[in-house]
Amino acid sequence: MIDTALIHRLLLNLRGYRQDLREFESVNLDSFRVDIRTQRYAERTLHVAIECCMDICHHLISDQRWREPDSYADAFNVLAEHGVLTAESTGKYRLMAQFRNKLVHYYEKIEPEQVLSIARSHAADFTDFANAVAAWIASPQADGDSKQ
């Protein structure tokens, strides 16, 4: 059984992180490069937004007793296997998981240009993810798709 209260709380958090990322749409790259606090704020916001997506994936997988993913990135594939996400969308979510690993494990190699680019051009991916999960939770499929 899905803990819908938990999923809805996580979706609300995710929408808040998405709103925070909107701040970077107008940030100048030159000023971003020299403002370490703004860089760290962008990195951390992306990090917690990605973690929120991962938490949602893992809660749905566990609650529905779907197969255990092989990796963070594979968790998105599991959701696609059960109609939560489209197969076509999993590529962008797998990239999210890869960037999360870079933030966590290879943080010294992160370039400000990459962070700002992702904050600007991929922030909508969080909205897409949240919308897909919310739609699936509201569907009849969410009640009957377990133990596969």
C-alpha cells in the first residue's frame, strides 16, 4: 500500500526545490563563477531535489513490492516498467542520478558552468517527474499495480 501522505509531502518539497531553481534563470555566468555561495546553493538545491526524486522512487518501489533497482539510475527504470514514468523520459532521470553521484562523490570536479547549465535547462525535469508521479498516484493503476 502506498503511503500517499509521505509521497505528497515529498512532491511538495520537490516543487519547492524547483521554485528555488527558478532563481538561477537570470543569473549571469560571470558573476556565478565568482560567487562561491551561490554556486554552493545551486549545487545543494540540485542535490536535494535529486535526492527527493530518489526517495519517491524508492518509496514507491518498496510500497508496491516491485523489483529492487540495481542502481540509483535504475530506480527510474523500475518506475517506467510500471507505468509511473514513460520509457522515453527515463534517460533524463538517469542523468539526474549520475549528476547526483558527481555531486556526492566527485564534488571537486564540478564546474560552475555545468551547475548553472543544469539549474537553468533541466529544472523543468523535476516538475515533469512530480507531475508524472502525482498523476500515477491519482490513477486506478496505483491501487492495483503491486507484487510484480
